[in-house]
Amino acid sequence: MCGIAAYIGQKEAAPIILDFIKKLEYRGYDSCGIATLNGSLTYKKGTGKIDDVDQKINFLNLKGNIGIGHTRWATHGEPSDKNAHPHFSCEGNIAIVHNGIIENSEELKKILIKGGHEFRSETDTEVVVHLIEDLINEGNTMEEAFAKTLKLIQGAFAIVAMNKNEPNRLYVVKQSSPLVLGVGDNEIFVASDVLPIQLHTNKVVYLQDGDFAVVTNNDYKIKNLSEIKVNREITILSENLEEISKGDFEHFMLKEIYEQPESIKRAFKGRIDKDNAKFGGLNLNIDDIKKIKRVVLTGCGTSWHACLIGGYYIEEISKIAAQVEYASEFRYKNPVLGKDDLLIVLSQSGETADSIAAIQEAKEKGVKTIGLVNVVGSPIARMVDGGIYLHAGHEIGVASTKTFTSHLTALYLLSIYLGRINGNLSKEKAKEMLNDLENLPDKIKETFNSVEEIKKIANKYFKSKNALYLGRHYNFPVALEGALKLKEISYIHAEGYPAAEMKHGPIALIDENMPVIVIAPEDRLYSKVMSNIQEVKSRKGKVIVVTTDESKNGFDEIIKIPKVSEFLMPIISVVPVQLLAYYIAKERNCDIDKPRNLAKSVTVE
């Protein structure tokens, strides 16, 4: 949710930290701040996006070779200057930044206030810095106070702290929220994600839950919460570093939509072997696969929509029973899981808190787990028994686009693989399906031929207050995804429904002011969807159809898509609804890459 950055070394800290939090801004952008230590602790912070805040207060005026920074997505306390991080002790000697939620903060706050501590913010974070101060005043060293504080707080957290009286040390802890150390020459970097670190060093240490590190400019020591020393291997990052740039595109989201032919290609590259898919990291042997009786798929948001389509794939292609669950609800229903089940977890970031909890639940019940994630080395990638990396490249736009289609590509391949191993998919059919997949990137490119028509439709309907998306079978989750994209970036209320369910309630909302976007390729349910469209038309609803049918058929608007197999149609049909949401949001002058109240990575429950 929030982005943490820190630096200790020989260089000025502020420019490095400012660059880091800008690269982490996808994690939250309602306020930001930096503190440095140069004899005394100095800081600047404010409300708003980083560039706007920096223009007002100039972070680069902060001096010192050690510092911490933060970009915030509010959980406790509204976005405001006083709630922006860093937060400080009463005497101003200690500064901290924090990502996560301190679940027992109210209880601790009452105790601290009784002890004379003065709180300046509404955040749960401030409890931590006052606890550290309290313990130091009792005679503990900073390291001892930090370690004892960690035993008092409950919840998910990543914290970096520094003390004016120890100008050559940072104190770092990770518990259920991501944190990475970057090891350079006489300098160490700290960040919530490897993304900003990789341009400075290729040596990183992925901290594990319960890791507590004391960091100097040329060394670090890591203990667990029981204060026992632990060793964490240095990971050498790939040489293939991706520069983060919009290029010639106005927004990252548009760039990422147009990157889908290549990101899909990367998702299947090296994973096709004549008449079967192949994977290097599933860690499932043939006997394991033949024993699978049920696959449970789970994720959040766009990943959950991909799970729905993945469920169709696994049942229709692999002939294995499939069940789809919201990760946020999964563990609370006390799920019945057995040794013949397989849990598949989808996450772009690989750090979604609810998805991590789902994996933990499955592991406690002895269920094998597979993760489909985009971020290499992420917490989910390290937790699961096996996995498939999407290789979609960095996705900066908060509204996911290319990772959705990459997830579907990976699920399609996985379904073929499972079906071939368990004998439910013939060699001939698998070969045909894989050939279809290899041709898919060129078909995606064809969807971009409809951009001018989509722009006209956006211009016509951008003032709408509501929208309804309809689809059937594979295209019902596409309707859900289209509605989500419109809500996320244009702030228009939208809902997605199975087309046949419309008459069980949503039809009451349809009138001449309601645009209804129907995903209607010419598949086996096309005639039934046409009947649903007539039901909309008879209520004077405005019909926008995404279809392979070139005839108008009484539609108000038509967005043409190329013909592909039924299995691959959702990967094609989602592209126009992504573009429609984008151009409607653009007409409404919305901040497309950083929509209000959202964050790219949801690391709290």
C-alpha cells in the first residue's frame, strides 16, 4: 500500500530517496515525506502527489548521507500533512516510516498518552516511534528498544527507523509487508520493492517475515524477532533492467494496453513443446498431477476476474473440478481442503496480503500451492510450492491491464499441461490450441484498429452516471473486468453481470440514459446474447457491442474484434473494454495512472 525508501552511504540521501519514492508512487500517492540526518533530523512532508509536494517544498534542500522516505496510501487518518510520514518521537530524536497496520495501536496509544506522550497525528504508525522513545528513556539502547517494540505491536508492518544519536545506522524490520535491502559499495538501499534499487545495484537481500536488520553504510546484520542471528542470501538481479518510461504514450496505462501483444508472447515464450505446454518451476510431478481432484483459484480484484476464466479453462480443458474464491474471504470460511486439492493464487505484485493469507491457510492443511505472479522474488513467489512467472514487465498504471491477459495466457497453458498429463486432452487438440495461442499476439494487434471508433464512443458517453456490462460464459468475467476498469479510472458507477441475469434485477435500471456494454462474440451463446440485447433495446437502453459480427443488428455502437477460438476470446475482448475505460477517463480529465483512493499493491487486509 505505502512505499518505503531509505539510504545510508557516502552520497546525499535526499535525491536518491526522492527518486525511490517516485518509483514507488504506484503503491500510494496521497501524501509523502523525507527525513535526513546531518547533525540533526530535518524533514519535509506534505499532502498530494510527489511532484506537486516537491515543487512546493523542495526535498533536495534536505542534506545528509542517511535518510528515510515514504509515499502514503491512507489507512489510519485522512490524507493530511500531519498524517504524512515520517513520524517523530516527542523529543524529535527518532524518525520512522511504516507500511502496514498496527492492529493494537489504540490500546498502546492510551497507555502512551497516560505516560505523557503527545501524539501529533491520527496514524497507527506514531505509536511505534513513541514506544521506542519510551523504552530508550528506560535505559535501553536504540537496538534493544526497537527489538522490544516489535514484540509489543501486532499486525502487518515494514518499518525503517533512525535515531539522531546514532547517525550511522538504520533500523529495519519486515513482518508481512515487503522490504528489500540493496547492497552497494559503501552504501545500502532499502525499499518496499526492488524496482527503484535495481538501477543502483544488482545485489539485493529479500527480508523474510520476522527479520530485524541493523544497517550501516557497509554492513548489515539480521536477527529474527527472538533476536537470533539469521543469514539471508544475496540475490543477484538479472542484467535485463527495464527502464520505467511512458515513451511516446500519454499514460502508462495506455502504454501497457499496447504492450499486450508482447507481454502475452513473453508469457508463452519457451513454454510450448509441440503438443504440450512445459514449465520449469511448478514442482509438481506426474503422480501429483494425476491425483488432483479439484483446483481452487484465488485472487483479488482483476486477478479474481482472471481466476473466473481460469476456472472455466481448468474444467473445460483439463476436466478437473474448479472452484474460484475471493482471497479476502477464503480463510474466513474455514475452507474444506484435502490432499487431492491444488491451490492456484494469482497476484500481479506477489505481495497481496489476502492472497498470502490464503496460501498460509492451504499450507496448514497440507495442500500444494502454485503462484502466478509478475514480480520475481516477491513474497508469494517465495511462499508457494511452485510457480509461473508472467514476465509481463513492470506494470505502473494502477489499473491492471497487461497482467490480466498474461494471467489468462499462463492459465490457458497450465490447463493444457494438466489436461495432457491426466489424459483428458488429446495430443491433436493440444497442438491446435497451442498454435492458436502463438497466433494470438497478431490478433491482439488487430483490436487496435478500432481505437478511433472507441474514442468516438467515449466522447459520446463520458458524461454517463452509470453503465452496465454484460457477457456470458468466458465473457462474463470480461464484463466484470470492464466494469471494474471504468469504475477505477473514470469514477463512473458500473456493474458487470451475466447477460441472462439481467432480467433478475438490473433490467430495472435500464433507460435511455444507461449505456449497456455487451461482450458478444459469435460463439455458441451468440443467439442467446442477441436476445438479451433486444431486452435492453426494448427498454430504450443504449447498446455498445464488442463483437466479431460486422453487421449492425440494431446496435447503437459496435466495436469490432477479430475471430479467435472460444478459449482465447476473453483475451481479445478485454482489450476494447480497457481502451473504452481509458478514453472515457481521459474525456473526464481523470488522473488515469493514479486514480483516487487506489494503490497498486494491497499489502494490508
